[in-house]
Amino acid sequence: MKLPQFDYAAPATLEDAVALLAAHQGDARPIAGGQSLIPILAFRLAGPSLLVDLRKLPGLDRISVSDEGVTLGAMVRWCDIEADRRLDTAHPLLSAAVACIAHYQVRNRGTVGGSLAHADPAAELPGIAMTSDAEIVIAGSAGSRTLKAADFFLAPLMTALGPDELVVELRLPAWLPGRRWAFEEYARQQGAFALAGIALFYDEQDGVAKNAHIGVIGASSGLHRLAAAEAAVNRRSVDEQVIAEAADEGAGEVDPADDIDASADYRRALVRTLLQRALGAASTRAGGRRERGLP
Amino acid sequence: MTRKPTYIGKPVERLEDLRFLTGRGQYVDDLRRSGLLHAAILRSSDAHGHIRAIDTAAALAIPGVHAVFTAADLEPQVPRIPVRMEGNPALARFVQPVIAQGKVRYVGEPIALVVASSPAVAEDAVGAIQVDIEALPVVSELEDSRAGGVLLFDEQGTNQAITLTGSRGDVEQAMKSADYVRKERFRVQRVAAMPMETRGILAEWDAASARLKVSGAMKVPFATRGYLARLMDLPEDAIEIVECDVGGGFGVRGEFYPEDFLIPFAARRLNRPVKWIEDRREHLLATNHARAIECELEIGCARDGTIVALRGHGLSDSGAYVRPNAVTAPRNVAQMVAGPYRIPNVRMDVTMTLTNRTPTASYRGPGRFETDFFRERLIDIAAKDLGIDRVELRRRNLLTDKDMPYPLPTVLPYGTSGETDSGDYRVTLDRCLAEFGWAEKTKLRGKLVDGLYHGFGIGCYIEGGATGPRENARLVLETDGTISVYVGSSAIGQGLETICAQIAADALGVPMERIRGVHHGSTSVIREGLGSWASRATVMGGSAIIDAVGKLKQAIRDRAAEQFGCLPAEVDLSADLKTVSAEGRMRTVAELSATGIAAEGTFYNSKRTYSYGTHIAHVTIDAGTGDLRVVEYVSAEDVGRIINPGTLHSQVLGAIVQGLGSATLEQLVYDDEGQLLTGSLAGYLMPAATDFPNIRAITLEMYPSPTNPLGAKGAGEGGIIPVGGVIANAVASALSSLDVQPFELPLTPPRVWRMIQNARERAERKRDRQAASLAARG
Amino acid sequence: MKMTCVVNGKRIEADVEARLTLADFLRHELGLSGTHVGCEHGVCGACTVTLNGSAVRSCLMLAVQADGAEVRTVEGLSDGAALSPLQAAFRKHHALQCGFCTPGMLMTAHALLEVEPDAEEARIREVMSGNLCRCTGYVDIIEAILEARAAYGSARSGGAN
């Protein structure tokens, strides 16, 4: 599985990187951590003529926390997120999700930008971006633009990025105090892609839920929030009955396919179970994450 | 051995580890040669079809490409790979050509060989070859294969290679008169042995001397040399097979594959050394698969739980060709179905049938894993139906030392059988129960606690090892007093060098430091070796060494007697083997010969050894996700004699984890077009460090084997054998309130979840019927 | 493409094809064949080396991406004379059989213990879950790493207890 031939460049500025991508008219690909791209090349599923390495671009590896929210530069790696303890309180949902990503070695290389651009519907960060209604800042030869996550992710493995465009930044809206949240993922093994995952949060006023954001990972044809489940939660007191209703609604909103890992029925049932557990965890404590029943 | 052993029985640190830990192992891809060329293989992406045309022009035009070979370069006689194990004309009808000739029969079958200046260029060239294949219908279901509507070999008129039968007593009569009979259908999935090092070959041809040297891991180097000599029309002594370090074997490395011919062929044609290293994607398609079998098995019991008969029919998926060691697994399924139990009447037929998939052959505990799964499931079901405790039912039927030796079923059509050697199989049952704490812990069985169902499984097995007919060793007492050991066994990562050094040192009565080195496997180190498979290396190689020690001492005495002018019996050899004396004269052994003194030994064996044991598992099941967790796993095994408890323990644990992988994680999945859907390690899930953290293995030396001077029983495979049955029984135990009965592996979360759903629906329908009939009566 | 890096403390200048992976560069250009290639798609971990102290899969990196970096391989774990404490612990606990996954295991464990010398078993298992072994079943590997912790802890505190 030796890699196919390609040219390689490691430009020093964002402008140069964009110019290289534009000049190759869709036949060049950016490379960040390479944790998704190199295997694709090794299986010869893609044959770009040029790889544009983003590793020298300045200023893309910053994590900033402010009243506006959390901003992650495209070259921020999973290990950087893990190491930044501000995120435990600034965005606990992000922290919880990132803890489930891949393995130790991959976490030292894999990046925010790479994950968003790859747009695997079973990956954690695209799911968090979608659930949180995040914004993704993009740079291209036509300049810079900002897209809502829902407009960025078009389909599994497909984004709104043009051939000359790069993800520059992920902006997560500010996390409100007292927010209830949960992240529940079920994967076959530690670090594997989720068979299904639920990321959610809601705010509370006088014991009543509002502003519910519920997103699904891995068990649907694409990334989306579960609007009907959110509607079942909003303006209600989140008790067992509400949880059961919301779980049923959510399970009805996903459209998984049958594949070699699991049937559609199974994934739908899994969504129901995880949604139940996530809402249960969110409503009874300050929030938390659990994956895969590890001892 | 006359002295109390110093090394045997001790967890001696391994000699091999020094190079492995410092990155100085020499695996085949680490070997460098000047002028080396690299090979890559174009493999079929069609499962079944006629090859209409192969266009290599674009490939040949790539700079750095030296040659592209196809069947045309070997015609008219494209060599075929013969059957190694229990050859038979029936099997020979379906053997594999070394390169696809006219037809392809599985995705992954070699169609062309490229040789180039680098592996990357060779792979580029493979991508540039155009092949035109006229697709044929694909045989994927075993029943379709058996029915023969579509044939892989038109000229043979069938897809069925052979039916093997394990037979003992009168099964028809026993079933008729049994108080209780129960029949079920089972299925074990296709798996991959998946050693961490893929296959690889380095072939060097010396035109001047017309000699071929081939390096790469081979478990049966002498057999390989024999095949290569025949297929390449060379005398055997013109071929040297060199064994280097090996990244695991587990049965799939070392059998003769197409590449074992193609690479040496290319080296000879091009008069350049040629290296081929399999990549992992290829490995999943091209290295033998294993275990795929469907089976119907029936158990017959007396009312008191005595098992009187087992009767079954299995259909084994051989894949597209009959491989050299393909017959072993189906044969073991047939012969070992009764396992460690006293079951006087057995008839198990297993038919090997072809499909358009990668060929299958032996993988650790071949056939035994599958047949244990079938039988242990039925034993648990019978126990439940008869209202007898499943541990007690096993205890009543397990062979005891009074039964030894106990005859195994005869294997037809070969007419071979065998017998168990020694042991009391209740001993490991009791030990395992005690170690686990069965009585106390199983109070949780079937209970739902904090959302998890708890279940417990138990299973018993025997492992056949130390297969004959013989093995050879050679010892050389060097002039500096060190001893070189040469043995015909092959290293496959099992610590062979250390084990042999321990045995040699104890047999010679010298410190291990005086063992200068242990040389193994290569055809140049010894005149004949039978290799490492069926857990035979320690017993066979070790016993050969013991024989060689006796012969070495005799050789020393003989040489001294010549020089002293006396009889050998009059020569005194010092305990440290350094001096000889007779009639008042003394000489150092070094003085006896300028080149050292050598002797060869052979150990002949027609009786296999049978290590035996019991495993217990505690599992939990999350009904919401189908998640199965192995909370605790304990094994107890009697191996007769432990040579190195450190290496053995590590092997047993490794075997258990392989078994747990087969039981819960691993499967090779094909679609109806014969395409392998699990084509990478992202799809084929392998046990990792977080999956099974709580495993314990206890090894006993209760009943030495009378078959060899070490008293050891081959012990490399026992750990894997019962795992499927144990886990499946544990799942049934956990879900007993729902009457869930697993009959298929692997027990993945979707499968477990589906079984629970089906059980709940069944229960609901039953309730509805009961309610309706009550209402009707009311 | 020209590149410069430091490998096991030694400065290396090389001119490599862009598509050459770091794993193949180490093995074939530098002759450091201790780093093994098991899958070439980033799952098995046999190719693990450290890059600026962090464990990475060298099959998922281009050699040119290591330009300017410091790389350590299994050959750099001990000074050649004696086994490092981690290596010795592996040997003592029979944490290897065929040895093919071993260099990757050692480099991952080493990288972890340098930064987390007090890692508990669950953390060790979690980190090692990215390195596959087919021979040992992991039990002895984890025990070896647990024992080796002492060497890293005391080394960091300068040998004082």
C-alpha cells in the first residue's frame, strides 16, 4: 500500500496555500494531520497531483476562550484540546466528545480542520459542531467566509468547501452557566468510530428546559440535529416521561442504512437508548459523558 | 535426564528478546541485498470469471519496471500447489495454480506479477495493468455450492471436495434408544489469523551454481523446499530455505502459497534477488482464511445425563481452492466433536465445499474451536432440558484417568484414529471452578443488575499436539566447550530458541550460558526438519534434542575410545563435558577433534499428546445496546510438563484473547458478488488492550504425557479452543430469562440485540396467545 | 525533496520522494529496521515512533513532514549496552513473543511514561489500545509497563524518593 505519486508543498502563508489549491483546479488536496488522508492515499482511493501541507501556516493552532465562546484554529490537535483544561468549563461537551476520538498516536496528529473537512458522519467533532450550531470560518481565493455547521456539512464526506478553500477556524457559541449536557457514544471498541452517538445540551429556567440542542453521530444518513426530540424537551420539565417521548421522537428522525456493522433497526434502537441515557444523565446531574460501558 | 533440572520449569527470560526489544530482529523485510528488485502482484477484483485478456504494455512502460509475468510465462504447465496434509485424489482435483490460468475463482487471486526497482513503482505498475474478465455467477452460499448449479471447476462436475467422517460405535442405535435427543444448527464465521507481520519472501538465484536461496518465514521449510524443487524442476539440494525472524504464524504462515513459487521463479528468470512483502490489504485477501462452517449437531443422552451419542453434518467453506493444509480443520471438526468426554457413539460428517472466496485452511486450534462451540452449546441445552446442573453433567461425562487411553473416533476415508494419552479431565474442571469461585459468583446468573444481565459460561476441551512422525536435532560440542543446537522445528514467535536452550542445557547438565546458539528451521542447519504446527515444536524438537544429547555423549566416548585405544564403555566423561579419561589418562574434549564433535538425534512419535482444560467466563450484557463485556475469564489447563512457565503463560493468554476475538469481534464479511467488505483493519476488528482486561490462566502439571521423554503435552493452542462455546454459553446464561440461545458466532452487539428483540417478540406473542385462549375459554 | 531531521540524536540530511512515508524512510533510507510496518493505514501501531516526544504513527506521516523535527525510534531507547528499564520489564514479564509489535509498544509506552509516570492501569490500557498485538493478549504487556513506571518517576525526580 505504498502511496501514489504526488508533488508536495509546505507554504508559509495562508495566501500561498490557497493560491496553490486554486492553481491546481481541484487536483490538489490540503494535508493537515494526515490521519484520514494518508490511509485514503494508501488505499489509492484518491490520486491528487499535489499535497499542500498546512503545517507551516502561522496562527492556526490557537485555542481561544472568551465570552463569545470557544474558537479552535484549524490546526489545533486533539491532544491540544485535551491539554487545555479551560475547556472543562468553557465547553464540557467538546471535551467529552474529544476524549472519545481515536487513539493516542492519532490524537497527537489529527486536527480540527482535518476532521471538519473530512466530514465523516460517524466522527465526533462534526457532530459537536452541528449540535452546537457552530460556525466554520473558511478561507479561499475569493476571500474569507463563515458558514453555519448546517450549511457546511452537505452529505457524508461532503462539505461546502470549494477546491481552493481551507477551514481556518471553528467557532463554538458561548457555553451558558448551569447548562445541562451529556455525551453518550457507543462504539465497538475504545477509540473506534461510533455505531451511534448523542451530543446534547439544554438550558433550564425554573425547572423547565429550553434551547435544547440534540445532535446524532453515526446513525443517520448525515449530520443533523434531532428537531422533534428537541421539541419534545423544550418547555417541559425533563422527567422520565419526557425522556421516553424525546427518545422515541429522536429514533424516528434518524434514517440509518443497513451496513455490514449493523442493521438500520439496530442503529435506530441504539439512538433511542443513547438518547434516553443522555437525557437521563443531563437531567439528573450537571452532565457527564459515558462511552461504551468501559469498566 | 539424570540430574534435577535447573532450567526446565523455570520462567527463563528469553534469548530472542534481546534482539526483539532493541529493534535488531531480522524479519524478511529487514533483509537487504545489493541489486534487490521488488515484486507486487495484480490480484483479481472479480470473484469468478474467465480471463479474456491481460494488457501489460502500460505497466511495462513505467520507468523502473523490469518485468511483468502472467500464466503465459509459465504455460503450458502452470504448476499447481499440492496438498500437504492427508493428501487424497479427491482433494487433488481442486488445488490452486500458482497464478490464475484462464479463470479467476476468488477476489485476490494472483493474475500477474510485476518486478520493479521499488515496491512503490511495482505497485504503480500493478495499477496500470488492464485485465478483461468475463464475469461468471458467483458461488457464495454453502448450500448453493453443494447443490452445484454453478461450478468452480467445470471439469470436475462438483464443488464438493471430500466428506470426512469421524466415527465411533453405533450412533444410529444409540440415538434411537436415547431417552433425550436434541438437534440444533450452528454457524461459525470466517476469520483471519492475522499475524502482525504480513507474509514476505526474498528469493536469490545464483546462476553460476544454479542454486536458489529463499528467505521468509516458513513453518515447514523442508516441505516448502520439496514443493519448490518439484515445481521449479530443481534438485532439492540446490535450494536453501533460510528461516529468519517471524511476526507470528498461527497456522497461516508457511504453507505453500502462489507467491512461494512466483517470487523464486522471478528471481531465477531475472537473475536478480527479488523481494515481495505482502501489504495488509492483500493479506486480508490472499492469506488463508479459516473456520467458516455451518453444522447441524444432535446430542443423545440418558435420563441421568450420560451422553450416549453425537451425530452431525457439517458444511465447511473451503473457499476457491483446496490449500495444502485445508483438510485439517474439517477433519478435526469430525474427529474431535466429542472432545474430552466419554461419548461412545459418534458420527460426524463434514463436507468440504468450494466457494468463490479466499481459500480457507488451518488457524490455531483448527476445527477444534468450531466443534467445541457446537458441542458445549448442546451440553448446556441438554442440561437445562434434563434439569441437571451443567457442571455436574460435564463432570459425569468427562474422561478420567481410569479411562486412559481413550480411543478417538476413526477418521474416514483415511482410517486413522488415535487415543488420548493421559489425564483426568475432572481435575481441571474442579480447579477452574475453585479458581473462579463458581458457587459464589454464579448467584448472579441471569440477574439484571444496574441495567446489565449477568451470565456465566463453562466449557471443557482437549488439544491434540506433538504430531509425529518425527523431528530431528543436531548438537555440536565446539572446541571452546560451547554447544551449538540445531533443530528441525521452526520459530514462529513461540520462544523456540529459549525452550530448546533450556532443554539442551538440562539434558547436557551444563549452564545455559554454554549453549552458544539455537539454530532452527533453515534447511542448511539440519538434514531434515518437520517444522512447527499442531503444537509440536517443544515436544518433538525438545525430545529430539534429548535424543541427540545421548548420542553426543556416545560420540564423545567413541572418539575418546579411539584415541585412548579402549572401549567406549571404559571412557569417563566429566559432568561438565570438558574432559574424558580412561585407565588413568585424561584429555580435554577440545583436544579430541579440531572441529568439535557432532551428533544427531531423532524423536519418533506416532502418539499425539492431549493437554486438556476448562474455561469459565463471566459476562454482562447491556440489553439496550447489545454490548457484551467479559467481566472475568479464567482458564485451567494441564499440560503435563511445563518447560517455561513464562512463555507458556503468555501464549495461553494470547490464545484466549484470539478466541475472545473470534467469539465477539472478528469476522470476514463478503457480499453476494464475492467482494470482501471487511478489507482493512478498520473493518476487521482485532482485540485491543482495552477489550479483555481481566483474564487469568492457571497451568498445571498433573498428568505427564507418557509419549515423550519430557512428559510434556503440546500446549500452544488450548487457550483458544473452548472460548467460543464458553462465551456463547455465558450469553445464554445471562439472557436465560428471555430464553435466548446463541447458535452463531460472532456475538456482536447487533446480533445480541437482535436475539433479545426476537426473544421479547416471542414472549409477547406467547402472552397474546395465552390471553386469547383464556378469553376464549372465559 | 530535501529534508533535515534528528533521528535518535543524530542529525540527518536526506533527499526523498514526497510520497515516502516516515516509516519507510526510517527503515530503508536510514536502515533503522526496528520500526515495523504492519498495516500502512494507521490502525496497528507497529510503526509508532516519537516525533518531538509525542507518539505518532510513522506510516501516516510523510518523511518530508518530519523536516525540522526530532524523531526517536526503538533503536534509540537504550544506549546499546544494556536494556532500558522499560525493555527489561518487557523481558521479565514475557511481554513479547514474535516481537513484531514490540518496538511500537515500547515507543508508545515510553512516550506515555515520560509524561505520565504515574499512569494507572486503566489509563495505560487506554493509551496502549492503539497498538495491536496478536500473540500476548496484552496482559503481560500492561504488567511490564506498570512495573516500568518506577524508572520514569524516579528519573524525573532525579533519583530522589
